[in-house]
Amino acid sequence: MKTERGKGARSNGAMAAPSIGPILRERREAMGVTLAEAEVATRIRQKYLSALESDEWDLVPGEVVGRGFLRNYATYLGLEPTEMIDRRRSIADESLAAVLADTSAGSALPPERSVDYRPKDVALRDETEELEAPRRINLVPFMLLLGVAAVATLVWWSVTQFSDEISGGFRAVQEQVVAWQQPAPTPEPIATSATDALPGNLVAPTATAGAPEGAAAAPVEQATVEAQPTAIPTPVVEATPADSGVTILALLPTPTPQPEIPTPVPAPATPATASTAANLRGAPNLDSEVVGGAAEGETLTITGQSADGAWYQLQTGAWIFAQLVNNPPADVPVVATP
């Protein structure tokens, strides 16, 4: 009878405990905040916030995590987090006691045993004479000697293994120094003609009648002119045609025309849209009046942003939370907030 009475008292206490969900929902609706805005502000998913408001704690990942969500959500709504945690503790503890009443956790504890915990007197004596502290061996000198011996061994092995290469390197350096000290021989001039300097497929130009003195004159043919009593005939000099050959211009490469590169056309910018259903407010804060709403996927015309970048101003003058906007423009000017 006593056990049944205790169970009934616990059940009545659990039923009389105040509920938490309606308090949270009424406070959020009084603030005019949607679950989407609360999710962005508290960084708690909407399904967990909805579970807290409907007292469905079986949808929350654990009692400890759920109490953490409750503390953060109550702080965001301006409620006393300690009071809300106490309400949840009173509900959870009563329900847990009712569940564990018929298990071993609800059974009575074993009888206490009388144990004498008073300290006992123990004879103490000085054992410093019997036990000697161990002496520490200083290994630093031995490590230094070992390192010096290792370096000396490495140097000796390098000299014995690479003695030929080292001596050859010194000998090459000495020969190079001697070669630098000797005077360089004067090169003999090589007599070349203008015709020999040209390639075999090119022909040197021939001298004409107007060439300067000292230049080799090309063979000419003298024309026969009848004698005139009044004037001395002037000999006509004809230039001998040069041998046929390849001209220099024929050897120059022909420039290849470069193809025209088309000018890239920028892709059209993606318009800004609402990521979810959101409230439009008269000022960039959650305490301002709701002046409208935006549906999910609705195209938004953004004309400015707040100084902290957390709110965007639309063409209608209303403000929307920046994290609820997809594809916002990059060059949004900062406007004065009311």
C-alpha cells in the first residue's frame, strides 16, 4: 500500500508539473519570429525547436542535448533559462522515478555496516640511514667523447674513400688557375671577300656605271655610233645582267595571320531569391514591425544593406534577414538604417 501510494503521488506530481512547450511557442509568436528565423539565430534545427514547443522530447537527441537546446532557445526568447531548466528537471525527474520504481534501481538500499574510520597510531622512524639515495651518473662527457670519435671516424673514412677524387679536383683547379694566368693568343685575321661570305644560293650585286673609284667595274659593251661633226659621241655603257640566283627577300618567312579571338560575353547574373518563407520588417532588427512577407523562391530586388551586412533592404523599403536570401548581389551599397 505504501508503494502504491508513492507511485500515485509521483504520477500526480508529474501530471501537475508545468508544461514548457506552450510557454516557448507563445513567447515566439509574441515576438513575431518564425521558426526559420529562430533557427538562423540559435543555430538549432527547426524540427528540434518544434519538438521543444510541442513537448516531444523523444524527438530530441538525448536529455542532456535537449536541455542545452532549451537553455539556448529560452535565452534567445528572453526567458529565464535557469527557470526553464528547473521546470524540465522537475518533469524529467518525476517521470524517471515513476519508470524506475518497479526496477532494481527503485529497491531499498542494504543496511549500513558499522565501520570504525578513526585513525590508528603508527610508529614512525627515520630510515635515511638504511636507505641511500641512488647516485646519478653524468653521461654528458661520455656523449661528447662519443660524438667527437664519430666525427673523426667519418672524416677519416671520407678521406680514404674519396682521396683520388679530391686530388683530381685540386689538380684541375691548379691547371685552370695556370691557364688564366697565361696571355691569350692573338687570332690571325682571315681574308675574305664579299662574294665568299655569301651563301652559295645568293649572288653578290655587280658594280654599275655610277660606282665609286676603286670598285671593280663590270664588263660593258660599247655601242657603235656614227661620227657627227658638231659633237663628240658619248659612249653608252650597258650593265651586264647578273647571274640568276635566289634573292634575300625570298628567304624571309611569310608572316602567318593570327585568328581573331572572340570577346567573351558575361553570363547573366542569377537573381536573388528567398530561401524560405520570411517576414519583411520595417527596420533591420527583430523587434521592428512586420510589414509583409516573402514566399520561398520569390525573386527579390535588393537595393541596399545594413552596416553590419546582416539585413538587406528591398526595393519596397522593407528589410529581410540576409541569411534567408539566396544569390545576393556582391556590390550592394550600405544605406542608412531608420
